[in-house]
Amino acid sequence: MLDGNADADIAGKNCYEDEAWHAVWKAVAKYLPASKTDEHGNTIYRVEEKSGDGYEAAGSSVAEELSFG
């Protein structure tokens, strides 16, 4: 979970925050059967931000699509 603070102990982790508000994912599949793919055939992942109760957001919902190729 991103919280604005770099994770102190990242050894052996596949996902972590390496600097404020920057996520790192390792060991992510390049291709999943029946998934949406990019022009190179790599799976496109959709990243969404979810907030808890009491969080007030300005603007509209935005999702970012990423592929690891």
C-alpha cells in the first residue's frame, strides 16, 4: 500500500514503495491468457486507487494502464 513513505525493508518483497508515492512490482506476469494486451502481446494491467471512508477526492476517477514488456 502506498502511504507516501519509502518502505524500509524491501529485501525479498515483490511489491513495495521505493520512494514517496512510487510503487515497484516485481515478478509480474508479462502475459495472462484471455487478458487485454498491448501491441507487443504483453498483458495490460489496470492500476486503480481506492480510498477509505472520510477521504475527500477532487476531480474524477482515473485509472492507469501499465504493461511490463
